[in-house]
Amino acid sequence: TQLTDSSMVVEAAVRAQGVALARWSLAVDELMLGGLVLLFPRVAPLATGLAYYLVTPHEYLRRPAVVAFRDWLLSEAASLRDRTLVRERTPALP
């Protein structure tokens, strides 16, 4: 079976339907809950060099909705960064 949706790949792995090559952001919660384990816990994540940029016209920078969204996004990114620390505590396969 070939899955092309990243969240479906993680869900299939949780349901014991195979091994997943997944984005950390999609797998970290299941890793923390114990639904998934890292196959290679001592291998560093693969750096892809990809990045996302939040862009808006300059005159929108002070709009409350834009500020609120930016602040929420930064909070989510910080949360993911904090949850990434689980990597050191995630058990390997027996």
C-alpha cells in the first residue's frame, strides 16, 4: 500500500500497518504517548534545508488578526521545539 498523505502515514504506523518515514511534527505526539518508537533513536533527523516563511504586506504587520496569528504560530513552534526533546527519552525497539 502506498500512502501519500503524511498524517495517514503516521496513523498507519500507529495501527501497526508498517514502518513510517514521517515528519517529526506529525509523529512527536505518538512518540511521547508510546504509540510509536524510533527505529534509529541515535540517528540525527535528516536536515532538508526546507523552510516556511510567514509573509504579509508591510501595512498589515500591526493588524490585530495578523499579530494574533503570528503569536500563535510562534507559540506552536516553541511547543514543537520543546516536544522535540522527547527524542532523547524515546526508547528504541527491543
